[in-house]
Amino acid sequence: MRRLATFWNQIRYSIYTPIYDWIAGGFYPQRGRSIAQIRAGNSAKILIVGAGTGLDLNHLRGYSNITAVDITPSMLYLLKKRAKSLNLQLDARVMDGQQLQFGDNSFDVIVLHLILAVIPDPVACIKEAERVAKPGGELVVFDKFLEDGKRASWLRRIVNAPILLLATSINRRMEDLLAHTQLRKTNDEPAGFGGLFRILHLQKP
Ligand SMILES: C[S@@+](CC[C@H](N)C(=O)[O-])C[C@H]1O[C@@H](n2cnc3c(N)ncnc32)[C@H](O)[C@@H]1O
């Protein structure tokens, strides 16, 4: 099931690639706020999981050691073009965020923007992000979440099915994901649409 859903993500994002920036470009301020949470200095080793067309790169211009992974080659093609136009050197690779091909404790910062609500197995994704983060490393998250402690209404559950197929889940709770990790939540703030979108800062002990 996970393999099929991952393949479907690859297909649909290949179709969305030409219009993706038009859809997601409006989140410029939220990306800026999320990345501003990073405490590590400019030489930090940064990993962007599900990096898409690289809309975060505008906010990462000061950083010199960036790796970007995504399951969809066409999204990464546009990311590489953007990196070139911004004069940013980076390592971009096609890779599944549920099974990262990096060693333990490899990165100072992991950027998880609009991926935990999209990826078929968000628990695997956040556990992989935790694994590859160095001790004391940071995870910055911007995404849609159901409020902690809240249950999705019937209507929300029904609506979630078609939205998930075409776009994203709106019913994942950060507390459920964090329960599978040792990560500490050091910031959690609303980021639009009545608190549906949130910005978080997490730290690996
Ligand atoms: C909503 S877009 C977010 C892109 C980017 N992070 C942003 O903030 O604009 C989701 C991205 O996740 C990628 N993706 C989906 N499933 C993935 C997986 N299993 N592993 C890695 N990337 C995946 C898609 O190809 C797409 O580029």
C-alpha cells in the first residue's frame, strides 16, 4: 500500500510540476518564518526532505551545505534550475523520504515543509529525519495538522479522503508523529487558515 501511494505521489507531482510554484508560491512568508527558526550557523549541514521545486531556497541563500531530496525527478529538475539562478551549490537527489539513504547523525538541520501531510507514511518520514539528524540537531516543520488532542469530525474525515488522493491529508496530528520519536518540540505556532497550517521547531536530544 505504501509503495503504491508513493508511486502515485510521484505520478501526480510529475503532473503538478509545471503549475506547482503557482500553487505553493503564496507560502513565501511562512517558509521565511519557519527557516528563521534555525539556530545553527551558515555552515550547518542542511537536508530538505520532499524539497519540491526548491521554493525554500530563496530563504536558505546564506547556507553553503544543502542537500535536497525528492521522489519526483521533474520537481528536482526545477529545483536545480532555481539553485543555479540563486548561485547556490547543492546536492539534489531522487530519494524516498521514508527511507533516506544517509547515515545516522549526518545533518545539523532537517527542513520538512509540506511533506509530512503528503507522504504516505509520515511516521517513517519523521523517524528517518530524526535518525539522520545529529544529536542536538534541529527539524523545522511547516505543514497542515489537526490540532493536538482533537479528533477529526466525521465531515472532516469524509472530506479528507479525496483531498488526500489529490493533494494532502488534513487529519494528521503532530503529537501522534512525535510519539514515535525522542524529538522535543521547542516551538509550535499557527501559520494560517485558522491554525490548520503550523510552524514547528523540533530538536533531537
Ligand atoms: C506539497 S510538495 C512540497 C514541496 C516543498 N517541500 C515545498 O515546500 O514547496 C510535496 C513534495 O513531496 C514530494 N514527495 C512526495 N512523496 C515523497 C516521498 N515519499 N519521498 C520524497 N519526496 C516525496 C513530492 O514529489 C513533492 O515534491
